[in-house]
Amino acid sequence: MNDKTKGWLNGIAGMLIFSGSTPATRAAVLSLDPFFVTSARATLAACLGAAMLLVLRAPLPSRGDIGRLLVTAAGIVAGFPLLSGLALQHISSGRSVVFLGLLPMATALFGVLRGGERPPAPFWLFALLGAGVIGAFALARGGDSSPQGDLLMLIAIVVCGLGYAEGGVLARHLGGVQVICWALVLSLPVMLPAMLWTLPGDLAPVTTVSWFGFFYVTLFSMFIGFVFWYRGLALGGIAAISQLQLLMPLFGLAWSATLLHESISWTMLWATAGVVLCVAGARHFSRPPMRKIDEPACSSES
């Protein structure tokens, strides 16, 4: 199995995990403050990351990598979770699908600007078509509009795309595990005090649904998903693998149908088929990353 195929398989695994992030975040902020959700999920995930680094005996990141790790942390540890959590207090999960359709394009653009990738013109055509299909599908579903919520979600998409791209560049030589672990650990000096500051005085009113959403975004969205996702970006190319995010909203609705027994419309099936074709086209015209990546041994004795 070549690196490109491994990259797509890792990317698919990460995408499937992330597909539950928006509904889980929506559930969490129903009875928990978004600032607490953001800081607490990052703090708990950072503890897991620190333990993983100790087990792997990972060397300290170089001085040149620390800057990129801080940008990664600002985008995916703090920026997107907080901004999307605040946005979902004003807009529905369904409406957020409109903005999630822009995330692959944002990631691909930052992959060009920050990762030095140069996808061919047909790739951008399929990327735009995929974003258009998702946007049309989301608008057809409707949803409550809120200028404040829409703006927050738009900014969240931009910072998330930057965090994905920076992490993908780092994963080329650090590996996906080390990238997310170090990003979480570097965010701990800010996130731990923030968690203690925003800790609710009374946790009794917090519903079971909110706790479920909180633990999902902590364990899966903030940690496990990124291990697969960053390795996928590194092996398959940031611009190419980012197009898998076009499937996230549709899989999120599929999970809702499976777990909550919601109906699946023909519109969803047609949109899924269209997006799959666009992702396949983007994969066909994508280029491999600039250099071959091997997961580092993570041992200080190497």
C-alpha cells in the first residue's frame, strides 16, 4: 500500500470521527458554557497527550516547530472549538453545514500558502463543485439565520483551515500523534486556568446529553480524530485530503438517522452521490506531498 492510499485511509478515519463533532458540540453547549467546554476539553485532552508523549519518549520539538505548533493550537485547540461553540448558541447545527462546506476550501488554500502545495487546475474545479453541492444542500435544508452566529462560524472555519494546514505540514516530519499531542500540551498553560475560571459552580443542572457531547468532543474530536487526520494530511497532501471534509456534514446527518432514527431524504442521497464524485475527482487530480513521510520513532535514544 503506497503513501497516498494510506493518507486517504487515515483521512477517512479522521473525517468519520469529526463528522460527529458539530452535533456533539451543540449538545454540550445546551447546558454548559462554551468557554468551559473549550478549555476543559483541551485540558483533559492535553493530559492524554502528555501521557502519550511520555510513553513514546518523544523528543522535544525543535525551536522552528514551536511556532507552527502554536498556530496549530490556536486554530484547532482554541479557535474553532470556542468560535463554533459560541456560534451554535445562535444557529442550528443544520445551518452550520453551510460553513462546514467551506472548510475543505479553506484548508486547501492554506495548504498552498503555508504548505507549498500546488494542486492542478482540475483539482480546484472539483473542490469548488463539492463546496457548491454542500452549500446548495444546506440551504435547501434551511435553518435559522443569525448574523452573529454566521460571522462566528465563518471565522471559525478560517482559523480551523489554518490549524489543519499547519498541523499537516508538521506531521510530515513529526507524525500525526506528536503534532496533536504537542499542540495540546503547549495550550495547557492557557487552557487549565481558563477551565478553572469557567468551571460551573453547580454541575447538577447539566444534562446527560450535554455530558455525552462534552466527552465525545474531548476524547474523539480533540485527540483521537487528529491522530488519523494529521497523518492523512501528511501522507496524502493537505489540499487533496482536505476534500474529504465535504463528506462530514452528510455523515453527521447519517449518524443522526442511525442513532436518532431520523429520516434520510432523497436530497441527501443525491447530495452524497455528488460529493463523492467531487472527492473522487479531487483525488484523481491531486498530487502527492512534496516529500515522503515516515512516522518518527519517537524515541530519544534513536
